Amino acid sequence: MSLTSNIRNFSIIAHIDHGKSTLADRMLEITGTIEKRRMREQFLDQMDLERERGITIKMQPVRMEYHTENSASINILNLIDTPGHIDFSYEVSRAIKAVEGAVLLVDATQGVQAQTIAVLDLAREAGLTIIPAINKIDLSLARVKETKEEITELLGEGHGPILEISGKTGEGVKELLDEIVRRVPAPKPEFPETNGFRGLVFDFEYSAHRGVVVFFRVLDGEIKEGDDISFSALGEKFTVLEVGVFMPEKKIATKLSAGEIGYAVTGIKRPIQAAVGDTLIRTHVKLPAVSGYQFPRPVVWASLYPEEQDDFVLLRQALERLRLSDSSLSFEEESSGALGRGFRVGFFGMLHMEIVSERLKREFNLSLVVTTPTIGYEVTKNGKAEIIYNPVFFPDDKSAELLREPWIEVRVITPPEHLGNLMTLFHEHEAIVKTMEIFGESRNEIMLEMPLRELMRNFFDDIKSATSGYASISYKMLDLRVADVVRMDILVGGEPIAALARIVPRNRIPIEAERVVDRLKKLLPRQMFDFKIQAQAVGRIIASHSISGMKKQLGDFGKNGGDITRKMKLWAKQKKGKEKMKATGRVNIPEDVFLKMMRRDD
Ligand code: GTP
């Protein structure tokens, strides 16, 4: 029997909300990893933010020990829980490279959804053994038979049994664990005889007094305290201060061997550019690095500025720390006249952006201004192509030779009764329908191509409301295509506000101009003087709204016999003051106005 034969490494993959975290809770319970009295819902979602929103942002590895019915030996089950939201699909792609099997979980009341197919594609590409399971069978609305047919259609022949479980009641979860032990292959080291070591990095954490903690899967050999280890791509070296496993809290181990999943404390306290997908090797026994993970490419950018310029260094440190545990985050320094020094930050989507802003505030106590998010456009000027993320640097209309923008492929799965509404919506969002097929017994699968900017224009929410939440979506990046877009500047009191500049399609200039001016009008507090809110594009003002200055309440002079001359005097004084402010006045834009402008539907 090889040393790895009782280890099973697996992940749970699913569409958002199909119940991964709840199923993980039951597994922790059944295997006795967490005592019942310590159990709380979504145990592996450790951030407050995750619990509040009921979503998994950060995956959390866990090691469980499990006896199968008819075997005396203990099996080690390493589970990597993964996030379901599309913005975090990069985390899913990392997780599945460190495991041999995946439980494909499908909610019996929802059936197969778009993200189910997207994550299944990733798992298949990685060559994982797939164990299909239908979840939430305790619900009266469960459509077990239909869901089974959909999964069969998806997986084709020879996929093994489809299990029926309830993460809530625990029904069928033990059988699922048995199936994992039976079907997921044990890890197979590539270099079984080596005295070297190879570990595949899938995550990081930063601890103030112990420095960088690296999470990895041991591929070959073993690792223990005192070993000299290198990140092979990065070239950074360290001496291991501690190794251990996830119970799910960290538990010190004497060593970690091939097939195991664990952590090592590096003691590195400077910010390093280590990336997920790098291979750890023993410094003096150079085994070949594993071909890395795909480098994460941000989809949307926004600028983050500290409200207090003194916090700039703090913001940089905070972003560097966050990047250690969120390698999908990328950023570079920039400065803006109005806002001072800040960072242009790349995100995976709007939810990712919200989460990062929220974490910076909560975990680092920072007050931030977050600018309107934008995607990157390729601008060719004087024969030179450059990607521009910041609307402020976008060229004036017609001054570029070529403008191109990213396009995406979108998969929509929907019941047929919503097709009419959806077609109208696709048209409004410039989507081209490529194929439309019947999926399962009674649903349609539609493949679209559309500009990424149109996805950012509330496409997800629009689809949800057009189909009462019955349609699901996933997407992936395609290529760059010619774009007809222009820069729109927003002027407040005659002054362009850099943080509010945006890029809009030419055919939506008037609509967008009205919309922005209208929203800003509702959000901006009145000032002591009159001022205008304007939207400017293609060299002219497209929409404008005047806001009149405040009059101070001077009391009811009429009724109580107040002195009318005093009232007149005060008015005159106020008028004079207002004129003075009009000459020198700058409109004060509170931070929450920027944040509210970022969201479309407030
Ligand atoms: P993300 O982490 O956001 O991707 O979600 P998830 O897939 O981890 O789903 P989660 O476990 O948070 O479950 C989503 C919702 O479904 C929660 O309200 C759960 O209580 C509920 N749920 C999960 N499993 C079951 C089940 O077997 N039966 C019933 N009735 N509800 C379930």
C-alpha cells in the first residue's frame, strides 16, 4: 500500500447558493472534525462579511478523518470549499488544481444552472473525477427526476451514480463521503523516490508576527520545520518555521508528505509578489516546477483614494496585504488633481469590487473614495496601442485611430416562457444570439456574444428581473472588437469631477447624460449658493441641471410679531454672503455620493 493510498483530495463545485457551504458543514459534523456544540452555520466561511451576505468569498481548506463502513483504516479527506459567484471563479480554478475529485452539487429546486456548466468545464479540463449529487431533496419543491435527467445530459455516458442528498438534514451525506473514498483517486506523486519536495501553492495568508503563510498541496516528497524552500517562479527563499494542517484551524504537524494539503509559515514579512500557482521546491534539490495556473486577468477597474491623504501609505499596505490572500487583485499607483494620490485597482467584477472596498474599510479602518468602475479599452494613437482603464485618460472624440473593447461569451439558461422578455433585453444590451437549444426537459440554453461594457450595465440584474430570477448566467472573455464609445465628463459648479468621468457608447450619450445628472441632483446636498450639474461629451454640454442655494430659516416673524426690519437686514446679509461664496465656492461632494453614484439603482 502506498503512503498516499488513504488520502482523498476533493472540492465541491456548484452554481451559487446550491448549498456547498451547508454540505461542508454536514461533512465536518459527520467526520467529527467539528464537535456538534462548536458547530455554527457555514463554518468554513470565516469572514464576517461572508456570513452577513451568506456567500463564500475566500475558500477555506479543511482536513477530515473518516472511517468507511467496511474498512478499518482511517481515510484522510481534504476538502477545499470554493466560492460559487462568477466573480470568484478564479478561486475555483485554483482549488481544483490541488485536488483529484469534485462533487458536482446541483440544487434540486433549481436544476442545472449556467455556472454549474462553467465550473464543470473547469473541473473536466483539470481531469478531475466528477461525483454528481442532487442537493436539497428535503424541500417539497425538489424536482429530483428532472434534475437527474439534466445532469445525465450534461455528463454523458459513464458518470457513475447520481447521489441524492440534503445538506440541511444530512440525508445521503454519509453515502456521498463513501462514494468519494471509493471513486476519487488517491494522489499519485510524480517523483515517488525523491528526497526533494514539490508543493503547489494555492493560497496565502499574512500574519503580523509570523509573516507570509503559504497554503499548498504536497505533490512530491515531504516538508518539515527547518527545511530550506524556494518559490520557483519568484526565486524567493525561506526557511520553514512551522508546517501544519487545517482542522480547520491550523494545527502544527511534524511534517507534510506527498498528497497532503497544509500550510507553511515562511517568516517573510516584506510584501512579496508571490503568486498562486507557483511551485515550492527544496532549495538544494531542484525538481521541475509545475506549469502554473492561469494568471488572473481583471475584468473591471476602479480608482480607490483615501479620504485623508495621510492614509495613502496605509492604503498601499492594506492593498498589499489583501493581495496576499486575494491574488485576483491587481493595482497601480495613480494621482488625480481633485483626489490626490490613490490606486487604480483591477477586479473580477462588481461584487469583487464591493467586497474589496468593504474589507479595506472594515479590516484596515480606511475611509475611501471609490470611482465609477470601468473596463479597459484598447486605444491606438500614432500607430501605438495601449489599454486605458481610466476614463480621465481616454482621448477626446475622434482623436484615436482605433478603439477596441473586450467582448464576452455568455451562457443563459432559462425556462421558455421568459424568452420574449429576454430577447428584448439582449437587443438592448447589444447581445448577438449565437445558438439557442433545448436543455433538459423544459429549458433553453442560449449562447450570446456581447460587449463586456454591456454586462457591466446591470445585465445580470436586468436578466434576473426579466425572468423573476429563473434564468442563470455565466460568461467568459472572448476577444477585442471595434468600439464606438466616447468619454463623458461630469461637471459640478463648472469643474470636471475626475472620479465621475465615464466612457459611454455613442448611441447612449443623451440617455447616460440625463441619467447621471438626474442622480447627482438627488444625491448632492444643497449648498449656500447656486450651481450647475452638467454632463459633457463630444465637445458639448448634453444635459444640465441648476441647483439653487439654500435659504436659512429665519423664524416666523409675521405671526409672533417678529421684527420685520431685523428679517430684512438678515436677508441682505445672507445675500451678500451668498454672492461671496458664489465667487469662491466649491461644491462639497461627500464621499458617500461617489459610492452611491457607483451603484446604479439607489
Ligand atoms: P455560496 O457560498 O454563496 O456559493 O453558496 P453555497 O453554495 O455555499 O450555498 P449555502 O450553503 O450558503 O446555501 C444556500 C442556501 O441554501 C442557504 O440558505 C442554505 O441554508 C440552503 N440550503 C443548503 N442546503 C440545503 C438543503 O439541503 N436543504 C434546504 N432546504 N436548504 C439548503
